[in-house]
Amino acid sequence: MKSILRKNIFREFRFSFARFISIATLLGLGVFVLIGLKVTGPDMRTTGNDYYTAHKMADAVINSNTGITKADQAYMRQLPHVKKIEFGTSKDAIIKGTNDSIRLNSKTDNLSINQTISGRLPKTKNEIALSSNERSRYKIGETLRLVNNHNQSRISGLKNASYKIVGFVTSSDYLMKENLGATSAGTGQLSTFGVVVKDVFTSTQPTIARLSYNNVHGKSYTDKYEKQVQSNVDNAESRLNNRAKGRRNQLRSSALKKIENKEKELATQQTKLNQSKKQLSAASKRLKSSKDQLSRAQSTGRIPVGQLSAQQNQLATQTAQLKASYKQLAISQNKINRARQIMIDQRQAINRFPAIIYQIQSRNDYNAGYNQFGENAKRIDVLSNTFPIIFFAVAILVSLTTMSRMAEEKRQEIGTQRALGYTKFDTMKVFLIYGTLAGLLGSIIGAWLGTGLLPRKIFDAYAANFVIPNFQTPPSGFWIGISILISLICTITPAVWVTSKMLKDQPATLMLPKPPKSGSKVLLEHVPFIWRHLSFNYKVTVRNLARYKGAHAYDNFGCIRMYRTSDNRFWHPGFFKWHCQYPVSEYYSLRCYWHL
């Protein structure tokens, strides 16, 4: 009996192989979409995290609009939870002969390092390593010439305007191929970046500080990591703001003190100048009195001619000296006035002294590529919560209907088996094996394609503007297990449920055809002005669509009301002729198949 049962199960696969494949295909499609969308977001984050780890990407960055002094550097090293800190400098320029702007960054050793794709990193101030995206435009050994916004080779902040290309690198600070950030050079949009040594820059004070923390755990984009980094940034932000205000006040006080000292010097000089003016005024009066006396003596003839001539020469010399002294006083006064105006301008400049900014930002804020890559992964996560439902809903509906229909079709066979002494479990074996194999086959194929093919296609679309390579697609045991479980439930549960209901009846009852359902009006029949205008074919179709919902889902217009012809063929009023596998009564059919 067992061998006959096995043959019967094998026969079921052979006669309904197309149905088996269709169930497995639908379930495979559902598993393919579910796993593919569910794992893509996590796979993207894992791939990105590995890239950031390889480049030792900084957890946060401090930018300053002025140079960071040694005192500021010492202060930043003492910020809470700082594990490592590295200072650097950057400067923007324009590549000569183009409209492309480039940002030159000082080479780093510990944080946000640059990995060499080809060539090497720069060692002298005349060398540069370019972004790996520039390999198609430049070659190692070429000379890169830079200019400022006025097309001049003298660039503020840089010692050199030409560099020898010695390599091509990648950087975690520039994750996108385009839209690298804003700049004051060229068109205002940064086109590429390069790495140079610190000696290239004229200023010895860095403008950027990269930090890593000792209290952050977890991978990038996880809530645990992001929240802890943001907490550290928020904690340091108020401290740095106070530091910036204190430094601004210190610079203002120092500048004001210098102005006050200069003003005191000018006041002293003005006092001396005023005294000189008084002395010159007194000397001028005395000279005038002497001239008057000499003029009276000359008019009265009381002074000898020789003596008169000598006194006149003496007065002339004194007059010339007095004029020269007055001229020198005027020059000195002008100098004092100009110096006073400079002091006034400097005081106004101090009042307009710009705020010193120490801006600290986490990866999500200072690195647009990091944020956008994470947002793309989140979008796929959101899509994975809704889109697979559509595919699995169709797969579940078809599987439920098909397996339920399969159990209904084998009603008489089940009754026969029970009458021959087979156990209830034996009668269910065909459904258990059929559904298990269909579910497993669909799940395996769908999981295989959903793990590798679909995530890579999605990554290629969403990460087309990113430089992150080596997309990883490890299998997800959790989602594969969930998919297999859902597939088996869809294929096994309905057949077992329908069979269990059947097995409650006696074998003699099961071997009889199931009586048809009693007829009833459909909703459209209650709308007479539409129903009366329908042809007989459409009326039959509408009634049977409403009456045999489950059968139509599988047989595609089959198993509706049939009419037997004289040659024992069954005919439906439409465009198709029909054959039935078993002799049935008029108006009733089982397992009907259609052909043109």
C-alpha cells in the first residue's frame, strides 16, 4: 500500500507539474522581492561602514574661520571623550585652463586618511596626489598648475602654484563623485580635491581639527553610534562657543590696549607740540618787536649803517628759522592727526570685529555624502516595508486558492483512500510533500536571487554617484528563514485545513460529488436597466464569477456552468471548447481544461 501511495504522489507531480512550477515561481517572486529589499539597506550600511573604517573616518570635525592657535589646540585635546585629534589645513584654488575648482588638503596620518589607488602620497611641497576620479584626465608625472579667481598664479595661502602629480587617492571626506561641496573659488562648486604636505601652506596655524571618540560603539548609521556621537558634539559645542567668545574678547582687549597705548603716545606728542607752538609764538612776538625797534631806529638815523645791516641780516635769519619751525610743527601736527584718524578707524574695526567660530559637526553634518548614503539606505528600508507585501499578497492568494482547489479536486480520491484503509495522515501526504517542495523550491530560488542579484541592481542605481566600492551581499539567515516559513504556510496550511474538514465526513460521503451551491442573485441583477441589456454570455459569466471565486482564481475561466453535448463533450457559451477529465453530471464539472 505504501508503494502505491508513493506512486500516486509521484503521479500527482507528473500530471500537475505546470501547477507546481507556477506555485513555486510565484512564491519565489515574493521571496525574491522580500529578501532583496530587506537586505539591501543593511548591506549598503555594512559596505559603507567598512569603507569608513578602512579610511579611519573621523567621528566629528571642528572648523574655524581663523587659525587654530596652539592654546586652542591644547584646549581641544582636553574636550570630553576625545580619543584622537589631528589638525590640518585646506585651501581652494582653480585648475589653470579650466573652470574646475580644487581643494588642497594637508596630508593626514591618523584620522580621515587617504588610501592610495595608484602611485603614492606626496612627500615634498612640490607634489600632489589627486582624487581617484581624475585618473581619466591626468596621469602620474604630469604637472598641475593652479590660479586664483583672477587667473593669477599667486594664490593667497599657498607657497606653490604648480605641483607634480605623484598618485591618486580615495578619501572618506569626499564620498560623492559630484557635488563635493561649496567653495569661494571658480564657479562656487567644488570639482575635485588633492592631498599635499603641510609645508605647502603659508600659515602655520591649522583651520580644521578631526576627532575620534572613545565612548562611541556600534557601526555607522546605527542609533547607538549616531546618538552617542551627537551627544558628544552637543557637549563640546557649548564649550567651543565659550572658547571662541573668550578668544574674541581677548583679541579685542589686546587690540584696544595697543590703541590706548598709541593714543597716550599721541597725547604726549601733542602736548610737546603745543609747548613748541607756544615757544614759537613767543619767539615770533619777540622777533616782531625787534623788527619794530630796528625800523624806528632806522627812521630816526640813530643807528650806524653797518650795524643796521648786521641787525637786519640777523632778523632775516631768525625769521627764516621761525618759518621753518612753524612748517615743522605743521608737519608734526598732520602726522598726529593722521595717527589719530587711524586710531579711530581701528576702534571702529574692533567694534566690527567678526565673531570667531569653532564649529563642531558630526559625520551627518560635515559630510554630505555620508548623510545622503545613509538616507538612500533608509529609503530602501521604507520601501521594503510596503512593496513586498504586494508580491507576497498575490503569491499567498494564488497559493491559498490553488492548494485549496487541489484539495477540493481530490475529494473522491481521499474518500477512496480512506475506504481502502489509509490513515488520515496518509491522505494528507500528497499535500504536505507537494506544498513543502513547492515552497522550498520557490524560497531557495527567490532567496538566491534576492540575496545577490536584486541588492546589487538597487545599489548600482542608488549609489551611482558614490565612490564606495565592493558592495557586500552576505546571506541573511533571518529573512531567508522568514521567507521559507511564509512559503510553507501558504502551500501547506490551506490544503491541510480543507482536507481536515473533508476527513470529518464518512468515506462514503467523500466518494460522492460535492453538491453544487444553491443559486442566488448577484448584485448586478438588482440593477435592471443594466442587467436587461447584457447578453446571455455575459450574464452567465457574471453569475459564475460571483459563485465560483476560488475556482476562477486557478482555472482561469474554468469550472463554471457547463453544458454537455451529445458526444459527451462539455461546452461553454463563449469562444472556447472544453474537455473534462472525468464523466460528470450536466451542469457540473471537475478539473476542466480549455483549448482553442
